[in-house]
Amino acid sequence: MMKKIIFYLAFCLMGTSFVAVAGDTTATLRGNAITDDAYPERMPTIENDDVKRARNYPMQPPTIPHKIDNYQVNINVNKCLSCHSRRQTEESQAPMVSVTHYMDRDGNFLADVSPRRYFCNQCHVPQTTAKPLIKNTFEDVSASLRKDKEKHRRETASVRKNKTILVGDEPTQPLLQPGFPDHGRIHRRYHFLGWI
């Protein structure tokens, strides 16, 4: 029985050493091998400029534009509300907590912040000066809509320039030939539709 246990332990140790050797070939963002003792990089500093940042997507919780070191947020006290509550905003000049934070799950308004919105750091986070490890190609909704609108404008401009009306995939000759009956009425109709 003892020989079986020793055999299994030896087998497990060989397996873990094989995994450790195989793990060295895995690409990481560390910049060095996992077995190397490297000095950690300095902790990035928290941005503390009180400048509101643009939001990247609809309904994104705003980020915290200041340090929150030693802010106590627990069941007994919420340091954030000493400036951001409805009663304190005039004195502190801080933005008031959204009205949605004063609503319960059924949409009823409460006199104080809803218990489900009480712990601010569940959604709101401070920002640091850290550079991204991986290039971010995220594009917000308004930028996507702007690109689509610009693309549509270019396409309609090229159709107008060529004076060709696209029917399905095949371009056809324009209906606006000189001497064509009801030339003015057809011109106004196709101009209204944006085809010419």
C-alpha cells in the first residue's frame, strides 16, 4: 500500500514539473519568464483632477475623478454621500447622486439612497494613469453612428454625382432625360427621396 502511495506521489510530481516546463513557453504580458524574479512595476497613481470623463457606452456608471483612499463605505457609513447626497451637493458643489439611486426595484422613489445602490464601488471606480497593456479598439455608439452616417452620405453623393439610380444591384439610366414627360414632378420626387 505504501509503495502505491509513493508511486502516485512521484507520478504527480513529475506531472507538475512537466506542466511548469510547458508553462514557460506560454506568452504573457509580464515581459519576462514566470520563473524569473522580477521587480514589480510602480503602482500607477490615481487620477485626482476632478474632471468628468466621457462615457464609453450608454448607461455606463461615471468613473470617480478623485482619490478615494481611506473612504469608508460599509453598512454603517458611506463617505461618498457626505458630498454627493441630495442634502450635501449645495455645500460641496459635487454632482448629486443620480435619481435612479433613490428608487427601489419597483420604481418607487425613496427618501434616502436605495440599499441596493448604497455601496458605490460596486459600479463606480477611480481611474489610474496606467497605460493599457493591450491596444483598445473599442468604439462607442456615437462614433459608430457617426461613421455610418458619413458612409451613407458619401454613397448618396456618389449616386448623385453619377446620376445613376440603383435598382437592386444593377444601375439604371436616370429617369431625368430632357424632354421626358412630367420631368419636373419626377425630379422633385427623386430629389426628395435623396436619389439625385
